[in-house]
Amino acid sequence: MIKKFFSAVAVCAALAMPASAQVEEAGNSFVHEAELNGYIAPEEPEVRAKLDQWQDLKFGVLFHWGLYSIPGICESWQICSEDWITRPKGFTYESYKRWYWELNASFNPVAFNPEQWADIMEDAGMKYMIFTTKHHDGFCMFDSKYTDFSTAHAPLFERNPKRDVAKYVFDAFRQKDFWIGCYFSKPDWHSQWFWNDYYGCAGRGRNYKLDTDEHKQWWENYRQFCKNQLMELTENYGKFDILWLDGGWVKAEDVYLEDVLKKARAGKHPGLISVDRAMKTKWENYQTPERAIPETQLSYPWESCITLSHAWGWDPSAKFKSPAKVVEMLSEITAKGGCLLLGVGPTPQGTIQPEVEAALKPVGEWLRKNGEAIYGTRITPVYTNDDHKVWFTANKDGKTLYAIVPQPCVESGAAPDAKFPATISWKGNAPVGKVINLATGKPVSFKTVGDVTTVNIPVTANGTNGLALKFAIK
């Protein structure tokens, strides 16, 4: 059965891709579940201060790694019974779900190397990380005493010294001074208190009604189960900077999030940023458009979470975005006031594949030369030109500006051999004094006529993935 499944993996993964991923390929216009409005700023001074510090980081990585990584399929979703899901032929829903749960017996990432993950992401210029400790399927990447459905109890891996996977991932990135983010799914489809086997699964939510005392007790058991697991993570896995909660069809109140945050912030995690995704509540300290970049500049904290390939987890057929595309996205997101959280899926063996490293290494090289235009910057009123080929960022004093001209790339409609234009123009943001090429430290020639500035692009900028210019304004 598993051999038959692998022959269908590529088709299955594509067909089962969430609608968000399909929309991204059609034009990058999807925003996760809710429009970007209704932001509620946190009341706690420590959280507000930490959010301001987080906005300096700009570039992070989101790791999806779990049972779904073994066959390389869409993370968790194919055990959901909603009508957009497509599974391989030959499976009934229940047989597929049994097959999926039994992947636990195959989990054995003998090459698991979180230090390699951290080395690659540091070299790419990333400053923070989010690790999926549990996705919707309920398989824990940490050693939870409230379930045996975890890496620590996987039959082939339970004697491995690194069986408590999350501990080693978090520690590896702490050694590199990354900010640490803990992803946790509020829904848990493996838990009998959420999806009880007595009933079928009509969708992604709880599969029973609260119409009997027994059912009410099931639900209370589930609420305590989630709270207990969140307490395990916040008490036993070192200091976190971000608690990143997914699965908006379960509310923060349902998992006692306020109690968890109160204790965490008073203890090991002062100022802990809470990201209760797409919920527009006081627990959503920053918003997270998924696989998309907002149309306009935003003044409140936000982050675009976008995959490096087409999938969040590892996929054997993945094609990766070019370094030029990543620099382009990072530049646009930064100019609009956000951070870029780039999705990477480690392999079933527990490593980052060479193709990912090859895609990210040039991004890090670009940032080492031009990162002054990204890190620690803030928005400026004129943040792009008419054709969106220049993105502007500013120092916190607002007097020093940066103009970023991304390398034309195929993913954005350019020809494979496209080069920079000879000149680039914009209105407003008139430079005073010199315009400096950050990568070389040398001035570039320009002229300002009226309110239009035209800059001559150095020929040497081609192939660099982007040109970043620094100048002062009045």
C-alpha cells in the first residue's frame, strides 16, 4: 500500500494543496482567513516593546516537520474530510486516516541535524525562527506526558538521544542568537477529546455537539489537554520570544490561552509575543497574511508567511523560489512595514536539503552587503515608485532612506536573461548629497528634475539579486 501511495504523492500533494497555495500561484492575492484590519494593540508595555524589537528582525524561517514529511504530502490536511481534499485512489477516508496515523511507526530521522538547520538559516541572514511543535494532526515534535503520539514515543526513534526533537531544534537556534518561536496547533485531530471515534469527521472542527453532559466533559478535557501541553512547552523548553498559534476554528478561550500567557510572561518569557492567527483579538499581537503580501503599506505589526517552494513541508517534487524572488519579496514586505517568515520543510531524514541551501545562500550574501536597507528599518511615506520596481525603507530617524531595486526574475514575469534597466526613476524622496551603492560603498550618478529622481544603474549590479542605495533627504 505504501509503495502505491508514493507513486501518487506528487499528484496528491498538488491536488490537496490548500486554496491559499493555489491562489498564490495565480497572483499572490490570498490573505489568510481574514482581511488585514481590526488590529488590537497589546496593552502590556513589555509586549509592545518586544514587538518593536521584533520589527527590527525582518527575516525569519518557519519549519513544518512531522509525519506528513515522511511521504512528502500536504501537512496534516489529507486526514481532514472537507470536500476540497483529494486523496489517492484505493483509500477510503477511514483507511487513509489509519494509514496516516501509522506513519508514526516509520518516523526515524536518523540524520536529524538541527545544528545544520541553524547554520544554513544564519547564513541566509535570518534572525528569528518558528518551529512546528504540533500541527493539526496532533503528532507532537516534543516529549509530552499527555500523549504518546510524539517523536519521543515513535517506535523506531524513541531510543534516539534526540527523540525530544523540539528541545534540540530550539537549542540549536538559541546558540545562534535567533529569536525563538513556538508554533502550536489549537485543534488536535488525533485527540479523542476533539475528534472522537464514535462520530465521523464532517470537517476540521470538533466532531460532536455539546448537547450532553458527557460531551461537555469531553470538551473540558480537551481544553485542559491543550492548556497542559502549552504549559509543558512554556515551562520546559527554554525561553520563547513568540508563541505562534494556528487553527483559528478553535478559539484562544477554548485552550485557556490567557492563563498560559499570564504565567509565561510573569516567568520565563517576559513580553512573550502572542500570535493567535487571524482571530482579531488581543491575543493576535501581530497579523500573519499567508502566502501573500498586502496591497498597501501597513502601520501595525505584521508578517507575511510564504513558502520557499509551493509547500510548507518537504515535498519530493518541490521547485524553489530563486534568490532574486526572495530578495524581491523581502524588500517589498519591509517597505510595507512587515517581516518575511519563509517556510522551509526539512527532509524525512531530518536535514535541510541541498536545494534549499542553494536557494538561500545568495540571499545571505546579498544581506551581508545590503542588510542596512532591511534590518532595523521602518516605513517611509513614499515607499515605492509608480511601477513598483523600487522599494523604499528608512532609518528610524526618517532622514536616511534606502531605495531597493530587486533583480528582475522569472517568477515576477521577467525573461530568464533579464537585466536591470539602465536607469530607474521615482517621484518624491529626492536625495540630498550623494546616493551610495551599499554593496560597493561607491556613489552612483543621479539627477532630480522637479519631483522626479532618475538614478543610473551600474552595470555591475546585474546578477547581484538586487541593488540597494542609501541617501539622505531633507
